[in-house]
Amino acid sequence: INNDPPPKPILLLQTTGGATSTELNPSSYNWSRDIPYELAVNIVNKFKDKYYIVHLTKPNGYSLANVERVDTKIPLTQLFKIIKDSTKRILIDSAVQHACAAFNLPSDVLWIGTSPTLFGYNLHRNIVANQPTIANQLFNSYTYDYEFQDNELECPYLNFEDIFNKEEVLNRLDSQDNFIK
């Protein structure tokens, strides 16, 4: 991570999370919890001129232009500094959203296969995925609607726009400054 102070306010964009082991999750994208690539590109394109974007991802996560990529394990003190220094945050259900709650830093958190009712905080603006049109979730699931480690066969969405309304996510992130104050 670059230790020089960024020239602009920081937007923290976490697109992936969970197991980093390729044995546990060989896919670089987990539809049930990661931000779709196309949505992440839209977020970066909208905010790259006004914000210094720090992209938290797994080592095998997708690449984005115009961001500082953090894809290796870093000391928690360094991660917490990035979180505390950030002005805007768009996250997934992960340890980072829990840390933001602990620091009392409201964030926008995207939810697909997990629930903010079980794992989220009222402090955050929780953006829940659209209801899928295909019902193929696990029959015996009571904590998660879908397999947490990403079973592509269970994916009930045909494209990223079926998961989230792009304009809603961008508008929420755009208004995050007013939400925080």
C-alpha cells in the first residue's frame, strides 16, 4: 500500500471477501456475496475523479482500473487506518463492515446471499439484492438462502442488473456524505 497521503478523499470499495484459499473457493467471483464486476466498474467510473479509490479484494479477485488494489493480507492496524481514513465506503457482508460498525462509520453494504437482519447493523445503509425470479435456494438452509461458498448452479440471476439496481447503488453512494452527517 502506498504510504503517501492520497491527493483526494478516500472511497473504500470492497468487492470480495471470505475464504482466500483457492481450495475453498477456486472462483475469483462469488455471486452470493461479491459485488458484480460490472457494478464495481460503474462505481469506479462515477467516483474516480473526485475520490482516491482503495479496492479491497482477494488475490484472485478481478482487477479494476483507476484504483489502488489491496489484495494481500495486511496488518490489521493498516487495514483499520484505511477504514478510519476513508470518507465513503461501499462494502459486502464481511469483517470490514463489522469493523466499520465498531468504529461507528456508517457505510453502504451490499447483501446478496446473506441477510442484514442476521449479520448487519442499523448504522449502515443496507442494500439488499433484488428478489430473484428463479427459486433454487437450498432446501435445508435457515441461516443463508444460498450456499455461502458459491455454488454457481444455485445462482438465480441472469446478469448483474438483476441483482442490484445500478442507479440505486450509485445514488446511495453519492448521497453517503449527507447520510453520515
